Amino acid sequence: MPFLTRSWLVLPAREEAALHAGLRSGADILVIDLTLEKGQQKDLWAGLCALLQARTKGASEPAIFIMLPADGPEIEPALSALMPARPEGIMIAFPASAADVQRLDVLLSVEEAEHGIEAGKTRIAVLADGLDDLDLADKSTRLVAACWSAARLMERLGATRMHDAGGALVDAFRYHRARLLSMAARAHLEAIDSESGLISTDRLARDSREAAADGFSGKITLAPRQAAQINHAFSPGPESVLEAEAVLSDVHAADSAKWLRALRIKARAVLMRERG
């Protein structure tokens, strides 16, 4: 992975001031959300393209993903308008099946060829809710992460609460969160936890620590100020890096789930050093 994947800051595409703040937030990935826009928005696409092309792409700037709806007819014209700006990835929101991911893979291959972008360089992330039976294993070499949205799950379940009186996720949400985590593990993807839905700094720290301990690689946030705290929670410590190096040096562990996890930890540590 050529970029870090701890904090995924999701911001609406039309909030230009927020997007500029997002570029300075320290988030690993800035996800520009186009799912709220209906129909072709050529003026918006042009503005976003200019914003992306003006980036310095310094080590401290986040990678850029564009979030597009899986079921929207505007996905092809949006890609044609935005790919000249070379975003690092596309996040496809709530695909009905792995076929949506495979279709996006093909569309990206065409756009990369048309715009002189290295084949396969544009990555794919999936935003799901854990409710659908998605099988993403071996569906695209571009696919790097599976994220889940508690807000979307709440809407689909018709629920009126997400947390119990103590602030913990209620059972239905914990179940579908675990399903998404398991699906990501089967497909060897980074698993990205939903935004907390609770703005307390202490609660965010607790949620982030628990997500990292559960096996998630990162967390979504809707607030630029939360990026640093999330980054801290998902950064491997010196002991974790040493353990990972020991696993990687064991030829008998090669290609095992433990070996792959160690590889991710080591790669994350290297990227953190490069970012400073």
C-alpha cells in the first residue's frame, strides 16, 4: 500500500472550505463524498478536479478517494471528469454485489489508459453496512479496503438507536460490524470501522482502541479534528513492529494470515517514518 489507511476523513463534495481543512487535517485519506449529489454535476466535478490538481502531494497531505454511489448512472461521466486529477482511489458506496466492484475495476482501467495513468494505480475501497452478503475475495487487484457505515445500517434496519445507555453499540450493530470485519479478513482487505457517532474525545479514543484491538486497520471520521487521535490509535508501537519483523523472518509463516498481518504492520511503520 503506497499510503497510510488509519484515518478516513469523509467530507461532502460541495463544502470547499471543509475540503481545504481536510487537506491540512493530518488524515491519512480524505474521502470526497459525491453520493449526496444527484445527476451530472459538471460544475462540481470541474471544481474538484482543479482542487486535486492543485495539490502539492507532500508527505503530510492525505491520499484522495472519491466516493461514488454504486447504483448511480453518473459514475461513468464522473470518472471521466475526475480521473485527469489522478485521485489515489475510488470508494464505491453500498454495492449490491461484487459485480459492482468488478465493473468499477473495468471502468478505471479504461480511464487510466485514456489519461496516461499507470495501469492499476487507482485503488478501490468499498463502503458497506454489513447487511449484505458481499464476497470480495479475489474480485479486483485494486481493492484495498472494506469500510462499514453504522448510519446506513441504522437506516436500513429502521432502528431508532445505535447505542445503549452506556454508549456501546447495540447488538444488531455489533453483529453486522463483526460480519464486515470477517468479510474483510477473508478477502485480505483492510477493515475500516464506522465513525463513532459520539463526539466525546474520550469516547472516540475508546472506540478507536477497541476497533484496533478487534482487528480493524482504521476508522472513518466526519471531523478533521479527530484525524490525529485516530492515527495514534491505529499506529503500531515499537513492540508490535518487532513482533512483525520476527514473523516476517520466519519462512514457515509465509503467506499465512499471521504473516500478512505482520507485513501490514511493517509496511505501516515504514510509511509512518516516511511521513514524519
